[in-house]
Amino acid sequence: MTTILFAFEVTDSDSGISTSEITLEINGVLAGGQIVQAITGGYRVYYSINAFSFGVTNRPPFQWQVTATDNAGNTTTQTHTLTID
């Protein structure tokens, strides 16, 4: 395992979201290389990351966190833990 694809949707039908205000952190490290696809009310966001660059290996759980801020300044963060077998 060397590459992990993260895909998620960020929506806000009120004020909208700027793609520059969507981030992914893996084990506390900010990921780059965001690819976005417009969907109704927001974006579908993709990140393809090199697992070893973020300390992700088989078995031990790792943490990934998505943060998005809408155009009104409201921020939401979701944190998840994942184990790869």
C-alpha cells in the first residue's frame, strides 16, 4: 500500500464554500493536491496521497480530519480514525 484515495463531499446551500477553505489533515499533517468537482450546493473533493509520507502503515490506526469553512465564516471539522489491514 502506497497510495490512498480520500473522497468526500462538502456542501452549503446557503452562503456557499470556497475550495481554498477545504482542508484534509492526516495524522496532523496538511495534505496537498486537492482535486474538486462541483456538485449541487458544494464540491466533491479528492486527495490522492502517498501513505508513507504521512506515517500511514498497515495495522496501526491513523487519523484523518476534514475542515471546511463556508463563505459566512462558519467552520466545521470532522475527524475519523481508520485502520488498514
